Amino acid sequence: MIACVAVVGHQNNPLYIQSFTEADDALKLHHIVHCSLDVVDERVNNPKKSGPTLNETFLGLLYPTENYKVYGYLTNTKVKFIIVTTHLDVRDADFFRRFHAAYVDAVSNPFHVPGKKITSTTFAERVSTIVKSFGLSSAG
Amino acid sequence: MGREVSESCIDSLLTEMVSTYCTRFYANKPELAARRIEAIGYQVGHQLSERYTMERPRFSDHLEAIKFICKDFWSELFKKQIDNLKTNHRGTFVLQDNRFRWLSRISLDSSLEYTESQDPSASAENKAAQSTSMHLYFPCGIIRGALSNLGIPCAVSADISNLPACSFVVRIKA
């Protein structure tokens, strides 16, 4: 299941972070997200294989820790989406595409200040819906 | 998910925006009005670039981003592409649109406007050029906002020396 989703801006400033476990290791999840940002930067700046994979938005598995797997996605505007999952494999970018669509709608809000945290409750609800449906579809 | 409005609504909104900022909010201060309108365009361009780059892989360099502005971005906004792109390969790009959609309803005939009897042609042309150029701050802001969001800080200005063609000069900040 998905433990946590995060949106990080192009200056590595957090725009949205939401955990979906009731456990008290929310801080640990934040820390994992923060560490994964370094991996994203490294992946983008030093590609092991250049060519078709260089400019893909879906970065795949960033790094596994003992309990969690971390997946990343980098948009054209250098906004990073990070998800931390337990036991769940993210094989393609479908989840991230829906997440991206919700993000674009949240940012198109004229009252949203770019660079500040996303405070829209609609966005939070949509993200929860996407996470729930992803969890159900992968379990079945 | 999205609802659409007719194009005449957008045209009216833009015309009224320029008119309000120039005659009511910043009357007699055209530079301030221009800066405000350009800032509005900046935010719009910022948000639009987020939406229109959604499905695409990342750009590898500045030229790719400018080409995206000329083709996909311009098509989404104006239903056509930029007609001509020139560059000096040192950070300056000129995007030429031979029939810019938002200027298509502006009258080009300046002879109807003069009120002074001394040297009417020069001042009438100046006034017409100045009021036309006020309408271009918004698209300049849109281009600047879109490019900034793609990581390319720049300055954008418009050149209307041969209407109805309109050129946007993008200078990338080094």
C-alpha cells in the first residue's frame, strides 16, 4: 500500500506531503522523501545511459529501504512527485499521470501562489481517491 | 473536466483588461499599466505551461523549449504555430507570427484618429502604435511565464513594425 505521496518544487521546496498510514512514523516518511530528492538530482544530472531514457518523466524506483520503496517522477517544470510504498510495485506511470493531472488543476487555481504549499482541499481529496483506487486495483 | 467559453469572451476580456489598466487604474502612467498587465500574463503563462507540458518528456535544451513554445504552446493558445523562428545562437530568439490572433481585430487605419491640425500624421501614428503595443504586454508576459517555468529566465518584448505580423523577441538571461 502507498504510505506517503509528496510534491516537491523545483527548488526542492515541499509543496504537498500527505501520509496515508496512521503510524507515527510520519517524520520518517518525510525524511525518506527528502533523501530521495538527492537521488532524483543524481539520476537527472548523471545518466548512466543517455538516449531515450534521459528525458523520461517517470524515473522508476529511486531506492529501496528496508521497509519501503520510493518511486519518482519529474515533470518538465522540474516539479517532482515522490511516492513511498510498502510491498507495492509501481510498474508504469499511470498513477503519476493521474497525480500530475490533479496537480495541474490545483496549480491553475488563480489564488494559488506558485512556490507556496498547495492548500486546496479538492486536491487533497483527489489525491486520496487516486491513492485508494490504486491500492484497490493492485491488490485485486 | 473543463468548460469552454467562446473566443469573443476572451477577446472582450483582454480588450477590457488593457483599457481598464490604461485608463482607470494607472491613467497617465502607461509604464506601470504595462508592467501590471505583463505580470498578469506571467502568471497565466506559468500555469498554462504546467498544463501543456503534461504529456511530454523533458526538454534537453533551450532550443527544444523554444520550439515547444512555437509549435504546441502556440497551437493550444492561438490554433496556429509560429510562422518563423530566428535566432542568433547567442540567446536571442525572434518568434514571428504573421497574423497574430489577438491583434486581428485592431484597426490599422490611423488616419481616422488625428485631432490636432499640426503634424497630424506623426502623432496619430505614435498614438496608434502606443495603444496597439499595450495589447502586446499580455502575450509577452505569457511567453515569459511559460519559459520561466521551464527553467529559462528571459525578457520578452514585441515588435509591431509591420502589422498584422507581430514578432516576439526573447532574450535569454545568461
